[in-house]
Amino acid sequence: VTGVTTGDEALKSSYQAQPNLVFLDVMLPGLSGFEICGRVREMPDVPIIMYGALGSEPEKVQAFEQGADDYIVKGTGMSE
């Protein structure tokens, strides 16, 4: 598991580490999670799960348009 705190670090890490999964927050300092998702999607075999506080329909649609495989709303209960 590799943890980073900025969008730039996330992008750099995803290219260097060749991850099995990217779990990506929508709101990061620097590059947004959406920008990173679009770039990481160039690696077609890497699943991308985005994680956001709003969970609005437009935010979810944007995540999927950028190539996310799933979107989780922060605060989601364990039974979901």
C-alpha cells in the first residue's frame, strides 16, 4: 500500500509503482482526483475506485466519464 497526499504525488506514484488498484480521493491538493483518474486510465488493467464527500450525481458521472470503475461516497455505512 502506498499513500500520498497530493495529486502530483498520486500521479507520479501510480506510474512508478504500477499498482494493482488505485483508490483515489476526488479532492486532492494540486491535480484533482478527476485529472489523475483520466491519466491513470491510460493503464487499462488498473481498477480505479474514486472516493468523494459530495456523492452528487454530476460528481459520480464525471468520475465514470474519466474512467473510474466505481465511486464510493465518504461516510458510507458498512452494510453497503
